[in-house]
Amino acid sequence: MARKPAREAHPAFAPPPSPQREIRRAQLDISFDNQSLLGALFGQFDANLVQVENRLGVFISARGNQLHIEGPEDSVARAREVLKAMYDRLAMGQDLDAGTIESVIAMSNEPTLEGIITGNLDSPPIMIRTRRKTIVPRSATQVEYMRSLVRDDIIFALGPAGTGKTYLAVAQAVAQLITGSVQRLILSRPAVEAGEKLGFLPGDMKDKVDPYLRPLYDALYDCMPPEQVERRLASGEIEIAPIAFMRGRTLADAFVILDEAQNTTREQMKMFLTRFGQNSRMVVCGDPRQVDIPGGDRMSGLADAVEKLEGIDGFGTIRFTAADVVRHPIVGRIVEAYEGPSS
């Protein structure tokens, strides 16, 4: 069906004209073989096409299985690659929502990302397969991170909330647990208020610490059916515990994740890292700008560890920024505003 050019790209999203050269206009057509995917590709009331139009400053019209793209030459080329990547995701059985489209658009600026979704002769597609979904990278930094998760022994993942640091680590851990690469999955997090405030919470120790560990449970349930999570928790294959419970242990044949690591002290971080055992992998996630250690004058164990260990063989350090936020686009703008020069 044909769509009327009844709207223009929002000026906030349209690429600014370059004072250096005249903007060249272009148009091209792109067609798709599997017509059963077109409804999901275009979106309800063509919402997905509108999103691409607004973000890239182009106009897209649809007729049957063919799309016609008009606009600045560079933007038309990017729109073509974005639409192809969206179609490829659908062809692989992936979901396509506004956040996914936003990430595909962001990744279209990275020339090194060609073939990441579908793979090519030189490299297989980058993805994590779990019981409930197949996860593909949604930013250039996530590509680097997912490679590090299968390459390095200990990985430091640094950056703001919403960039997928913990989620991708849990997904990789679940994938390795399912395939038998590791025997246990251990998720840990500092309970910052581990003193008397925690003591006044009702219930036993599990009831007291579970609120602090809820984000880890959420990621698990998103990657595995609930009954499998509960069964593996009961058997000890999956363990979720505050960092204090790690003392005195050697964590072999395990995938170990420490979340909110910026709230560890130097002593806690040293203790945690030295738990590393044979055939294990550790991922340490945190936002260095969100330190909540009581007292205020104690150095974050995460910052100290990165300073001491970055660059040593076997360690990987991945730094995310606001541009890597994969939640609603406005979250990225919030992070940028709070991390600006005046913050």
C-alpha cells in the first residue's frame, strides 16, 4: 500500500546541514522476499518506518514488498542498512520494538558492524542463546562486551544503568550453564545497608537480602523459564548471595557475576577477585559515578581494581557510555544530562 508524504522529519532528529558542502539528495528502492514479515517490519500504522524516518531525516513509502527511500544521500544509505538489519532480525526470529530499532540505527554508524547480526564467511553472528530468547548486541560497545564475555577470564563492565552490563553477563552465564561449560552460576551484589538498617527488616536472612538482589532475579527469569530457575536455585546450581557470603570460598567451574561493584570497598573487591577458581569466569559490573559506600571517603573497590589490573593478561575492561543505553531513548538523554559538565 502507498503512504502519503504527510509528515516531515522532526527537526530535533534530522541531520544538520553541513556548511562545508552541498547536501546531495538520493532515492532508492529496497524489496523483501518474505512478505509474512512485512507487518512486523513496518509496525502498526507504519510506526517502525516513521521511527526510521524521524531519526535519519528521510522519507519512506511502501508499496507491496518494496520500500522507496528519499532524502540526503548519506541518510538514505543508512536507512537502507537499518531496514535490512531490521528485516534480518525478524527473519532470525528476533523481536522488533522501538528500543531495538533505536539500537539498530545507532549501530548503523559503525562500519565494523557489518555481518554481526547475520554473520558472514569470516565471522559467525554474535549472539547469546538462552532457553527463552536469543540475544544479539544492541550497540557497538555491546559487541565488544559479548566478545569479551567468551574470551577473557575476568571482565570489568563499567558504565551507566541501562547499557546491558548485568543483563548480558547473566545471559552469557545462563547459556554456559545450559551447555555444561560451567557447573554453577553465582550472582552477588553488595548490600550497602548491611548494618543495623538491614537488621530491622522483617524475616530471615534471605528475606533481608533479597530486595538488594532483585535485579539479578529479574535477569534470570528473563533468560530461563521460572520453573527451571526455581529448580536450579533449590539444587544450588544457581546461587544468589551478598558479597559477604563469598569469603573463604574458592569458586571453581563457575560463572560468577558481581553487580553494583562500585559499592564494594577495596578489601571486599580483593576478597572477591581472589575467590577465582579453575574453569571459571568472573564479570564485575558497576557504575563508577554511582558510589554509595557509607562514609563517603572510602575509595570504591571497583575503581581501585580497574586501576591495578587493567591491561593484565586475562582481564578485559569494557566501558559503556550514555550512547550505549538500550532502554527507552529518553533514558540516554537523562544519563547525558546528569553526566554533563555541570554535574
